[in-house]
Amino acid sequence: MKKLILIIMVLFSLNAVAQEKNALLIIAHGSPSQKWNQPVLNIENQVKELLKAKKIVGFEEVRVALMEFTEPSIATVVKDLENKGITKIFALPLFIAPSGHSVYDIPTLLGLYYDKEMDDLLKEEKAEIVNTNIQITVGPTLNYDNVMKDILLDKVKALSKNPKEEALVILAHGDENFMPIWENLSNETGNYIIGKTGIEYFDKAFVEVGQSFAVDGVSPILKASENKKKVIVVGMYLSMGVKNMADNSGIIMMGRTVESKKMFEGKNIVFAEDGLLPDKRIVEWITDRAVEWMNK
């Protein structure tokens, strides 16, 4: 009798393992601009290809979902995964560092966290909150490991000609509720880059994806130009280049709008064209985190 019970337990356990189906869900912010969204959406196939190339098995599905503005939304993708029999999801927030989005919004949308005020706000924005029996685990943001530091280092190296005569300014989104983390990340990244390049001047500013560039970004850039002959500006943004921010912002002065780029005329200031994407190291970072989760 005991042997029979043991056999039944083993078979039940094996059947449960056999029925377990994992999915990797990559979550990014999303934008009304398809130009912003496309590099993120491209990651889906890139991760699939890398998992296949490395012969990593265990994920039945790899999907990208966007938190705001457009499809595929988080709820749409999770429903689809549920229909495909997925039992476990590893949700990876493709955000620079911890923020209100990664710590509160995404867990709320995934049905893992509840706060009435936030719930009401999301419903006002017509965001659908997930209701599923799938087991969901939320992973880290991009500040985990050195991937951003190395990508930005390469961007600076590509723009640098004479480090001793150059200044570095890093722009990042920031989040007032998590500012110590953003301050440390920006300082660590700046010090990492100047240590690798020989650039001696470094400053930073927190700019909300172009919305406050003229107010918060222009001043440290102009200050850097007073100290060095050339200023290199790079940004900790997933899919937005700081050049685009500089070219498309302005500030009202004396009743008229002054374009930010006008303030830089006659100065040797160069801006990185792209955000962190596209870069294969982001794809590798995602894959590494997925493997860590599977092997936990």
C-alpha cells in the first residue's frame, strides 16, 4: 500500500512538472510614437533568437507588453498567455531603475499589488488590471548589473576625440520618490565612464524624457561648456536619444519661446543620437535574467 501511494505521488509530481509552462514577459513603458515603440517590440524576436542560439529551453512563450498608450497591453498579453496554457510568468520591467512605474504601476496592473488611489487612477486612464491564476514573478530593472554603464561608455567613446578637453553630462529620467537610487546610479555611471576614458569633468541632470529639458537639462550643459572645450551629452533612456530632446524643446523667455538648441549655438556640444536601444547587450541582459529566474 505504501509503495502504491509513493508511486502515485511520484507520478503526480512528474505530471505537475510536465504541465508547468513558463513565459517571459518583457514590459516597457510604451509611447504614442511608433518610432519609440518599435525598438522595444523588436526585442521579442531578438530574445527568442538568442534563447534558441544558446539552446536555452524552458520558456514556451516570449512576449513584449507596453504599459501605456498602445497595444500590446499587459492585460492583452497575459490573457493570450493564459489561453495558451501558461502557468508561470517571469515579468521583466524594461525600465532604467526603480520608480513608481516599476514598483507600483506594473505590480498593480499585474494584479499583484492593490492601492485604492492607484487603482482608481489606472481605471480613469482605462488601463485594464490583470485577473489571472497564473503565477507571476516580477524581476529587476536595468540598473541590475553593468549593462547600461557599458552601453553609455561606448556611446561616449564614439563621440570623444580629446578627453582632457571634454566634459561629460548624463541625462536621466529620475523619480523624486526614488531619487537616492537615481543619484547613485547616475554618479556611478559617470565615474565609471570618466575612469575608462580620461574625461575629467562630469555632471548630470534629471529630465523627464524631453518635457523638462529646457528647464533642467540646459543649465548643466552650458556650465560644462564654460569649463571644457567640448561637451558630450548622453542619456539613460531606453528608446529616446538626447539629441532629439535637445532639438525639440524650448523655454518661454520674455513672452516668447526660445528653442533649446539656440542656446547651444557657437558651442561645441554633441548629443548621442540614440537611447540604449537598439543594442544586443540589452537582449543579452534580458536573457541572463530569465535564465537566473529559471534556475533559482
